[in-house]
Amino acid sequence: GHEPAETADVSPDDVAFWLYSSGSTGQPKGVTHVHRSLAATADTYGTNVFGVQEDDLVYSAAKIFFAYGLGNAMTFPMSVGATTLLFAGRPTPDGVIDILASQRPTLFCGVPTLFSAMLAQLEGGAKADFALRLCISAGEALPEATGIGWHAKTGVDILDGVGSTEMLHIFLSNCEGDVVYGTSGVAVPGYDLRLVGEDGNEVDVGEIGELLVAGESASDGYWNQRDKSRATFEGVWTRTGDKYERRADGRYIYCGRTDDLFKVSGIWVSPFEVEQSITAHPSVVEAAVVAAADDAGLLKPKAFVVLKDGADSQDIDSSIKSLVQDDIGKWKYPRWVEVVDDLPKTATGKIQRFKLRDGA
């Protein structure tokens, strides 16, 4: 046999690689990571949540040049000797359904927009002939209706979680056997979380605050962006820019990005809460909500929606408004509903709401 190659002389704290953030809020940033970061994600999420075994076949729709895909398709399978499926090209809903049926992976890693589009295909008659035992989702919060619908069609749970390029993978997640759709779950073992208000103090249960996370997989900073690094990385804590509410049972509910929230009649509105309500509509595949000014210059919700194939757009405006009013409150309903063919997204499938805001 061949002699093993000589390894490079590096320490766990030497910089190993850069990853670029997805650009969901603007220009991508170069995020540096050290060697120990990879092992940290395998020891935390990979072991305690993903639970990949040697006989698993893993398929990640996210590519390995993104943090989410790097863990799913490389770090976690390689840490236990499992097999990973790699496919070139963009993962389309029908293409992924074909891969799940023909290649028979046991673990599938997707993003909410892909799961929603695939669910629409399954509800439209596509066959769910899969060998899956578990799915995971990240990138954005998974709509409750998507999680429930996917389980009804496939019999398989989606573990919705939250991660970032800065933390290298998921640090907040639902867990197998303990899934509550509509929430992001609890802290992954090995990570600490805090919710803080604008004054920097921790907020009470039921109040909205910015999510901060601490863990061994954290980046040291952004390449060549000193001011942004100092604003994001505060000692052991990393600011995520995500707004969350913590329930009494310890689960976290996503409320939107810091820049996405806005006030209507003096009350904070979470775009994601409105989007969750809209995606429960039987004709809607996905939705994005942003703030738009009315004739008086006051901010109100505006919804952009993508309809299922063959759905009737007649009366969609009034039916969505009525649904949201009845579901979450009269001041939160979208004053405008615009039907679009698709929503602007990053390469990882995150909705670029800032582009919708600019055009609203």
C-alpha cells in the first residue's frame, strides 16, 4: 500500500480556510476559520443533532463552499466514515426529488425555499418514494406549514435549525423526537445563547431581543473589515443580527433580521410572523414581507408571494389579507399583495429582502 502523506505542521488555532457569507443582507464578507472549528461543529451539531452514522448516505442541496454545505457534505460524513452524494448544478425541486428517489440517501439537508417548492410538487402528485430517515433545514426559519406538510407527505421530520457562516454551522435547532414546527428549537449542546435588547441587557421571556451565540466554532473576524469585525465579535460572543423571542419552555421563535423588523401603529411587526401566516394559504408556495410607506408616509407590511403552479390568482389579494387578519392581528396584515414569479435569493436560497425593500 501507499505510505500516508505527510501532514502539514499546523496548530488547531491556525487559520485553515475562509468562507464568504451568503450576502442576504448586502455584500458577502470573508469569514476566517481555524482548524479546530471543523472539529467543533462535528462534536456539537454533527454528534448531538445530525447523528450521522457510518452506514448513512448523506445528500446536501447546499454546496460545500458554503458553511452549511461544508458541514453536511464533508465534515459530518467524514468524521464517522459515512458516504456523501455530490451533484453539480443548481438543486431544482423536481431534480432533488429525483435524486432522493433514485440515489436513496438516508439524510437530506435542504433550505426552507427548497422544501416548500418540493412539498408543492408532492402535493401536486409527485411520488415520495424515498429512503430518508431524517431531514434538516437551515438558512432561514422553516415555515410551520412546510414542516407539517412535509411530514404528512413523507413521514419524515425536518429538523429546523439556525446557523451562520460566522459560527460555521447550526447552533440552535430542533432535535429528533422533539420537533416543534414554527420554532427554531433550543441551543445545540456546546453553545450558549443570549437575547439582548438595544441597551445590551438580556430581555425577559416573551420579549424580542437580538440573538448572541458563544461556542468553539466561532470565527475570529472578517477579512479586511475591522470595523464590522469589532461590531460583530464581542469577546466570546458573536452577534447574529437575528431577532428572537424565547418562550417559557426554552424554545426560540424567529422574528426576523434586525434590519427587517418595523413598527406599525407603534407596535413591532415581525415579517417572518406575517410570512408564516401567508404560507398557510393553500395557493401560496412562498412569501416575503417588507415595510413599505403608504400615502401618509407611514410604514405598513407589503407582501410578495409566489403561487403554486395552476393556482388561481383571482381574489388572492383579499383572501391573503383576511387570512392574516384572522390569524395574527388586524394591524399586521399586508396592505399590498404582489404576486411574483420568484423571489430574489442568494446562492444558498436565502431571500434577499433588502432588494424587495429597495423596490417597494
